[in-house]
Amino acid sequence: MGELLSSLKLPQDLKTLGPEQLIEAAAEIREYMIRTVADNGGHLAASLGVVELAVALHSNYSSPRDRLIWDVGHQSYPHKLLTGRWDQFPTLRQQGGLCGFPKPSESEHDPFLTGHSSTSISAALGLARARDCKGDDYKVAAVIGDGALTGGMAFEALNHAGHIKANLLVILNDNKMSISSNVGSMSSYLGRIRSDPKYSRLKKDFEQFVGRIPLVGEQMVNSAERIKGGLKYLIMPGMLFEELGFTYFGPVDGHNISLIMNILQQADKMSGPVLVHVVTEKGKGYHYAEKSPEIFHGIGPFDLNNGLPLKEKKSPTYTDIFGRTLLQLGRENPDIVAITAAMTAGTGLNKFSKEFPGRFYDVGIAEQHGVTFAAALAAGGMRPVVAIYSTFLQRAYDQILHDTCLQDLPVVFAVDRAGIIGEDGETHQGLFDLTYLRTMPNMSVMAPANEDELQHMFATALNHVGGPVAIRYPRDKVLGVELTKPRILPWGRGEVIRQGEDLLIIAAGTIVNSALEAAEKLFWQGIKTAVINARFIKPLDEDLILGWARKCGRVITVEENVLGGGFGSGIMELLEKRGMFLPIKRLGIDDCFVGHGTRAQMLSVCHLDADGIYNVALAFAGGQAAKGLT
Ligand SMILES: Cc1ncc(C[n+]2csc(CCOP(=O)(O)OP(=O)(O)O)c2C)c(N)n1
């Protein structure tokens, strides 16, 4: 721990520090965070941007009694360091270590779990109302970024909070960035407030004014109305928030601890909802992160001296192949439109966005809007491709069902990060999409076994007339197979990729390759295992599956999804529908959330690597054979 912080009991002793020492504390946090993330990787830029804000909040409030909610939570590293997790910090995002996001089961200082964007104001409002009902008086504050403020939920919560006049503090952390540059009219509105010449002039005046008075000043104006009147010039810029029922303070320099604390103390004197608008710089304090905040949003281990990644990216990812394929298909078909929800680079759409700016939409963190927007583009004759991570697509369940499937509209869903995703853990695992997609009428679902197949699937989906199609693929490097020209696959057909007669494994997605490895090992145990690459989760290749199931007499299904309602359930439904009753074992995630660790570690924990599949298959096939059930 840094020299100053190691002498303190945190977070409460922050209250004993003077302004200079608080600055020193911030410097110690920043330095430790940069060093640790350089070793382990993580979300650095956003966390660097809120160091002073976190110090000010913890100096002014008393966590865990007062409740601080960090929207998304990727910027919560300074908060973690100030709340008893300093020594464990190097375990961040590692199996068994600290979670990369706030997590109540990890610390009493994390009052509500976050990970998905734009939830913090709703959560803070709920806690504030619970507090009032219980007759308590603790403070509740939500810290939300300007990116997260593009999410509809944030507006729903602002609307509600203003209406019920709850005592609630919202800190708007405005750094002009989402993961990349923020988009939308709200972002432009915030930009206008920031660039108002009054802001820089008054910021200076205000700093001088604050500099002349003690932080918790007896001289501080103590009547709420007088404070509001005296600072009217600072209130005017946020008229939009005022109209929504909030008292607005700002914009405030979010790297000036004294200034933030001063504003917080004034905000605390108001009743009803208050919004404090702080302006910060993403990546603050580390030159390379300031220069390239998008790269340092989420980064692997890097060299401190030059900011360059330590692990050279050798092979492309499935995301890269998707981006490349869509670019190619987009050149051939002018009706193709790509839509992303604030993840242009993450979903591999950078090149498409540059080559076809008129056919590309970043809708902000607005998955629901993005899907209905795409459905309507399809209704108007376009061929929209919506690229959203599996976990975030959960947001748009009803928009897929009600606006897309019910009208049988040809929207293609590029479901990235499907399956086990690794270090981001529970909140980001893509383990539900097979269930929520395959149960929707009219929806077709595919999963490629390798990168070549991924290309063909997008060509097939965009050639398919009528109906929505989802293609799910993992957060992983590709296998390195040869890439052929994208072609149309036979609709609804799977493929036998290994022959056998003792056991049939049917797998969907890249996990087919682990199933193949397991089959090879089983062979050496005398179990001849056939393997089917399903390709289509829906519609299933019924004849192929039933024929081989009959031949082998025992079936194992393998999927990177929860077992409930997933791919294996689909196979069981098929067997039941066709009156075929034989021993079947489903491998997948059994009704639990999967934590963080590397993708390989978590696949192993879930018995979904080649060894896991082999062990289960050996027990199942060996056991069944011993009971004479063949
Ligand atoms: C529903 C949802 N969609 C997408 C994401 C991915 N995501 C994580 S952080 C982020 C940008 C957040 O921007 P902002 O709130 O301004 O915070 P900053 O990183 O700039 O501090 C996005 C899009 C998410 N976490 N949740």
C-alpha cells in the first residue's frame, strides 16, 4: 500500500485528511492501479478517470452505511481499493480473485451488483425508497457515465425519481466517451454545457471562491434556498435535468477533489433528487490511456513504459472474421445495414462503419432500440445485421420476440461473446442465448464450429428469405482453418464429422472441436463415438440426428449454454416428439451462474473442455453398456 494510505483505516480515515493529503491518496491509488492492470489487464481508462471522484465520495460519505452504486462497475477499481480490497487487488478478474465489477457477495461496500449498463439510477432509487420506508436516513448515490446515460433505463429512472421526488444523488461522470466516442443527442447536449464559455470562466471563479473557504465551512451558506440562488449560474446549464425534477449542479471539474467535495456538501443540503455533473478525462494520469482511452477501456497486460500490449495478437478472433465477412457481403449487397449498441470495435464493425457510414448505426447503449430499429429497417426492405454480445442482447428479449419474430422479419443477429467469456465473469457470460432465442417462433439459430463456417453462416443467413436468424459465436481466437469463399449452406442441415456406433455426441458451436477430441480419447477406451456438428440449433436436422441416435443407441449433447431450454433440450424434445426413447445425457451449464477466470479455466470448471466431455462420456457410455441398456 502507498505510504499514506497504508497508515489509514479505509475508507473512514479519509475524512481526517486535508486537501493536499487527499491529492496524495489519489496519486497512490492511481499508481497502484496502473501497475496492477499493466500486469493483469482490466478496465483501466474508466477507473483512472474517477480516482478523484472516488476519493471525494468516500471522504464525504460513510460507506457501507451510505450506499454508492457504480453504473456498469468497470470504473469501480478506486472504490475497491478504498474499501478494503487493496491487498487482493492483484487477483482482480482471476479465478477465485476479486471480481472486475461491484459485487455484494464480495464486499459490504458494494450495495448492488452492476455489470450491464444504465441500471444505477433505478437501483439507487429502489434503495432510497427502501431506506425511507424503513425510516432510515443513509445517503444513496449513483455514479453514471455519459455513455451509460444513452441507455433507456437511465431515462426511465430519472423520470421516476423526479416524479416521486426521492432523496437521491446522481453523479453524472461525463468524459465524452462511451467505449469509443459517445453518440447521440444527449451527448451533444452535455457537450454544449461543457463548452459553454460560462463553464470555464465560472469554474475558475468558483475554484477561487472555494479556495477562500474551508471545505466544511461554517462560513458556507447554510440555507438550501440561498445556496441554490447563489449558485444559480451553475444550475442553469442543466435545465433538462431540472425539468425532470432534479436539482442540477455543475459542470464541475471531476479531478479537483476539493471542488467535488464542496459541491457534494451543498448537494446534501437539498431535498429531492440532485444531479451533480462532473467532467472527467478518461485515462487521466497515464499518458498512453489519455491518448487512447478506447484501447485502455479494457486491456490485457501491457508494458508500462510504452503502453503496448505484452501479448502480441497473433491469430484473429471470431469477431474479426465476422467483421471481415460482413464487409465483404456488404460490398456485394447494398441493402446490408450494420447496427451496434456502443460496441463498434468490440463487435468487429470498425471497417464496415468507415466504408459504409450511411449503412452503419451505433445507437448507443440501447440494445432494445437497436433491435426494434433493425426490425423496422427490415420491414422497409433492408437487410439489417445487429451485432450485440450475447449477454447484452438479453436486454432486447421482447424486441426480438415482439417486434422481430412476431412479424417474421429478416433481421440477422450476430451474437458475439456467446458461451463462456472469461475474465469479466458472471455479469457478462453468454450462457442464455440459445434458450431465449430457440424458443421464439420463426427464429432460426446457428453456431459455427470454426471460422470458415462462420463466414458461410452469415452468407446463408443473409441469403435466407423471410424470418430472423441468429448466429452465435464465442469470444475466442479462431482455430486457424483455411478460409474459403463464403457460400450458402444447406438450410437446416448438420454434418457427421466422425463415425461411430457406440455413442453419439451432438454438439453445437466451437465446442464441437472439444467433442471431437473427447471422441478420439473414447476410441482408445473401446467406445466408438460418432460426432455430429449440428450447425443449426433451430431448425434441427431431424433425420440426421434421429438416424444416428438410432444407430448409436446413446446420445450426449454438448453446448456452451445453460441446460434449461438449450440445445440439448431441443434434442430431447425432438426425441420425444418422434417417440424415440433412449439414454441421453446433456452437457452444459446446470442452472447456475459461472464466475470469472480465463475462458479455458472456466470451461474446465464447467466440464466443458475435452477432458470434461470425455470423463462424462466415459462414465455414461461405460455405465450404460455395463447395465446392458444398448
Ligand atoms: C447493456 C450494456 N451494453 C453494453 C455494455 C458494454 N459497455 C461497458 S462500459 C461501456 C461504456 C460506458 O460508457 P460510460 O458510461 O460513459 O463510462 P466510461 O467508460 O466512459 O467511464 C459499454 C458500452 C454494457 N456494460 N452493458
